[in-house]
Amino acid sequence: MKFYIISRSDKLSNELMATARNYLEDFGMEWNEESPDVVLSIGGDGTLLHAFHKYSEKLADVAFVGIHTGHLGFYADWKPIEIEKLVLSIAKKEYEVIEYPLLEVSIHYQNLEEPAVYLALNESTVKSPDVTLVMDVFLNEHHFERFRGDGLCMSTPSGSTAYNKALGGAIIHPSLQAMQLTEMASINNRVFRTVGSPLVLPGHHRCALRPVKAPDFMVTIDHLQLLHKDVKSIEYRVAYEKVRFARFRAFPFWQRVHDSFIDSELSD
Ligand code: NAD
């Protein structure tokens, strides 16, 4: 079996990386950055987002494991003291693989035939680089609303506990094939109107955002932010691809939500 480790690069994460690498190589596993079967991410959720994007072309072959060297994360849910147990389970292949849905983001440009296509593990947001964002929102090709405000966020179920939650979105269990659209400070008065509530769309639905005036947008894909010029539309759907996590013990999603947001005493 082949493995690779990504560290947040702080002292503790690097030390753990060295320890885990030694253990795994002692068990006869091969360090392989190009095509690993298992990727250990040591740091926080941000480190796992980086690991995900490094291997976003090889998702069918890779299973991710997150170890947190700071506070408990949603993806980084193993504690440093569990590293020996973890390594033993990997070496003996005593784990199951669970899959979570992803978001596919296609950005179509006015002068280009091919769209730029990205996969997001948490979410994609759209903002205007300088003025109020004005975009028409289409659901399954039907015009739904004209949005005016700071921005829009489309999140995955596992990303629903991240930026989406801060925007008042619902927490969605990652066994649901869905995506959620939330507003950032929409302008609502007698002239301008949006639905105002987060929308949860099923796996077979599509959402398109089309510019009304300025065609340039700041688009984020998880932690990555880029300015896209001359945009014709930004299209969202639940991706065909899935992200795979190696699970060595039960840590149900709602337990993680509880431990992260309600009472973390037992987890750190
Ligand atoms: P980061 O690593 O500092 O992450 C920011 C925080 O988000 C961390 O506390 C991390 O644990 C948490 N986080 C990430 N994914 C999560 C998830 N799925 N569920 C619950 N918490 C999660 O910074 P980064 O590497 O730039 O991370 C990018 C992420 O930060 C984005 O995907 C976005 O979700 C989040 N973010 C949140 C806000 C907000 O809450 N207002 C604003 C911008 C970005």
C-alpha cells in the first residue's frame, strides 16, 4: 500500500508526520506522493482542504485521513495521541471508506468555448470585486430571482458546517446528495426582493448565476480565491465525483457537530 502525508508545517505537525512516516514504512508501506492509496493530513481542516485539492484528479483512488494538531476539525478528527492506533489500522487495512458529496463549479466565459471546471469540498462563493453583486439566479433553467447584495455561497453537505453555517444556512448530513445556496447580506426593500432563506437543492437539480451588469467576479473554491473576468455564467451541481475518507472508528457526523459547536471538552 502507498501513502503520503501533508503537514500544516508547524513543529507539532511536522514531528507527527515524521513519526507516522517511520511507523508506516516499518510496516512495509511505500511513501508515494504521485499516486497514494491513503493521504494523511496533519494540521487542521485547512490542511485537509489543501490535500483534497492536491489530489482532486485522483479522488477515486485516494482515501483521506485528517489528524488535528489544533482544535477538533470536521475533516481533521483524529487526535495526535491516536497516531499509533491509526498507523496500525492503516497497515492492517482495518478501515472502511465513506464517501461524501462534492460540488461541481463550471465557470463559462464570454469569449471561450470551454468552461473552467472545479470541485469544491466545502463551498464556492461569488462576490463582486468592488461593487454590489448583482446576479440573476436560475434554478433548472427557470429564472428564480435577481440577487443584489454582498454575495452568494453554494455549499456541500460537509461544508455546511463551515462558511454556510456562518451565513445562517442549515447543517446538512453528508449522506444527502445535496447543495445549499445561501445569501450574503441581500438588499431587500420595496424595489429589490430575494427569497431570503437558504435553498437546499437535490442532486439532480442545477443552479446557474448569470451576470446582470459587470461580468467580473471574485469566486472562491474552498480556500482558493480567483478573479474571473468576462463571465457568462457560473453553474453549480452536485458532482459525480465523491471524496473518500478512511474511517477507523465510529465518529458520527452529529457527534462531530456537537463536539465542535456545543461542548468540546471531551474531544480535545
Ligand atoms: P482555515 O483553515 O483557517 O479555516 C477556517 C475555519 O473553518 C477553521 O476553523 C476550520 O476548522 C473551519 N472549517 C473548515 N472546513 C470546515 C467544515 N467543513 N466544517 C466546519 N468548520 C470548517 O482557513 P482556510 O484554509 O482558508 O479555510 C477555508 C474555509 O474557511 C472555507 O472553505 C470556508 O468554509 C471557511 N470560511 C469561513 C468563513 C466564515 O465562517 N465566516 C469565512 C471565510 C471562509
